[in-house]
Amino acid sequence: MLRSLVGSEMCIRDSLKKALGKYPLPVDDIEDIMKKRDGKHYQLACSTMFQVLHPNGPDFTVEHPNKYFNESYKYDTRKIHANSGRKGPSSSAPRGSQESFTPRDKIHH
């Protein structure tokens, strides 16, 4: 999601900063994201945005926009089910989306 904004050569820095300002992000986090973008660390910029917008969510590096979407969808689905008192589905990845994966260092044997 953010990667298309951040990685685009046509994206003017001020336009990105303005777009980020529309999210409920603290100014310090916007500056951190912009610094990572300026350093061409696009995956880290996306990952930082994900972590800020999804407190207590999974800790991972965004390597593809679909991964950002899938993890965000699962996070929101769990949050909705927790607030409603219902238990969410065991796999809440959207239909037709890429299968979510667990990084090797997060797998419990």
C-alpha cells in the first residue's frame, strides 16, 4: 500500500508527507517514515507505518503490498471479533489473497 507511494519516483516528497498526514500518525513517526523513504529503505518505511497503525500487531518486514494488506486484514478482523466478544475464524485472510506466512524465527516447534 504505502510502498506504491513511497517507491514511486514520481512521488514528490511533500505529497507523500501530506498523504501520511491523513493517517492518525504522530509527527515523530511521520518523520521516521520519511527518513527511511529518503534513505530508499522502502520496506522499513512501510513496516514502520504498519507497526504504528497496528499496535500489538505482528512484527514483520513488509516485503510486498499484499503482505501488508493480509496482515492488516487479519489484525482488523481479530480486533472486530475481540470487541464483539466472538471468537474470530482461525484463518481470516481474505478470500483469493496470497497465503500468509510465518517467518521462520516466529515458528514455534
